[in-house]
Amino acid sequence: MSYTIFEDGHISSPLEYRATGISAGLKGETSRSRDVALVYSLRPCKAAALFTTSTTRAAPVFFSQAILSRNREGIRAVLANAGQANAGTGQPGLADAVECAKILADELEIPRDSVLLMSSGVIGVPLPMKHMREGIRRAVSELDSGGGKRAALALLTTDSRPKERVYRVHLREGRRITLAGMVKGSTMVHPRLGTLLCLMTTDLAIDVRLLNRSLQQSVGRSFSRLTLDGDMSPNDTVLILANGAAEGDPVIEASSWEYGAWQEALDALTADLAEQVVRDAGGEWQGHQGHNPRGA
């Protein structure tokens, strides 16, 4: 086994990542629950992602797919919100997604096509943009290297607990990289992704084509095998960022020992996160006779 668990790790544990999760009031004016998560890399990231297979895509999915179609090697930030899924909101919803990314990029002083979005919550309800604008600006001001656990809390909707895992991955000649993940999901989970928002980060330097290949394999062996209640969501996203901040040559060959060690760890991480989703769903269902068909 090429990896060990980093017990106190979180999504910003890999080198040169910053994160936070803040309460912007998206879950109600009186709610203090964290509902806006932000993960930021100090350097451009290679990115790979898998999205919902539903014929109805939410605005953040449509937006992120458009960004990744032209930029898979210069991603800098991921903004996620809970409370409103920004799904079934039409052209105004897409305009809101674009505005959120623009505000974030301008606040971070990064290119506007280097931001990706994820949303979860009630379907068919517009984002409360006044709260989003204020929340994005405050999240930027609160970014820090230890903020990953706050980000994991801000993903939650029907979840009973945050779901995270971090590995130290051991490569040859004493080289070590870090791989971190957090996931939101407890109901409406069905094969080929369900209501899942999963973000993973690493400081490994890796060819973007290999990153995409490895993500597809790992998700195929984990999240894509889940089914809890047969429903699908328009918001499903599994995303991985690799910023190359760890020392060492980039992984460019699928036949290399380093790639094998990386794949083993990524397979283990996605399997672990998928199992956490199942365990949370079991607890969720014990207290609920049905599910909310309008939630994503």
C-alpha cells in the first residue's frame, strides 16, 4: 500500500491550497449554518471532472463544463454553496452563476475562466444574490491553509455530518504527496452519480490527460456504483484539482510506478468517500419515511 491516512487533514492540507466555509444566510435569514465553501490554489491547477448524467443540468454544472472545455490546466478556485441548487432556474440562474464566478475571480485577482462552481439545495429557487455577493467577498477574506474543515461543513444539506479523508501518498525516492477529498451526499444517489458534490485536491504534478483517466477509473469503481433511492440530480459533480506544488518530476506515463501508486490512493479515497455517503444515508433514512423530490 502506497498511502497512509493523515488523521487531521482536510481539503486544504495539500501544499499551497487555502479554504474556508462561511455562513451567508442561504439557508434562512436566522440560520448560522455554514453555506458557502471556497477552495483556492495559490498556483494554477490541472483539473478533471465528471458531471451529472441527467438530461437536466443545473446552472453551475453547465457553467463548469463550459469552463473546462477550454481551460483544464489553469483552474484556481472552486466555489460551492448549499441551500439553493440553482437548478431549474433557466437563463437567470445561469446569469447568477456567471456573476458569482466573476465576483470571485475579481476578488481573488485571478482569470475569470479559472473558477468552477458547485451548488446543492432546493431545486427551482433562485440564488439569493445579495447574500451570495456578500458571502463570496467574506469567504475570500477568510481563506487560510487550515480552513478545510469549515469548507466541508459548508457543503452540507441533508447530510448529518461532514465527510472527508486525506492521504499521504508515498512515491519513490522518499517523495511524498498529499491527496484530500470531501463529499456531500446522503439521499437521491443513483448509479453514474447521484446527488453528489465531491471535491478532491492534490499537490501532485501530473499530466492532465492522466488525471482525467485516473478520475474516471476511480469514480467508476466507487461513486458510480452507488444507488440509495433511485433518484438522480441535475447538480452532481466530482472534481479533482492538481496544482503540482509538491517536489518532483510530473507524472506523465501511465506505465510508471508513480502513476500506479497515485491510482491506488485515488481508488482508495473515492471508495472511502463513497462508503461515508452510504453510512450517512443509512442514518438519514432511519429518521425519514421519504425524501424531498425538490432537493439536489
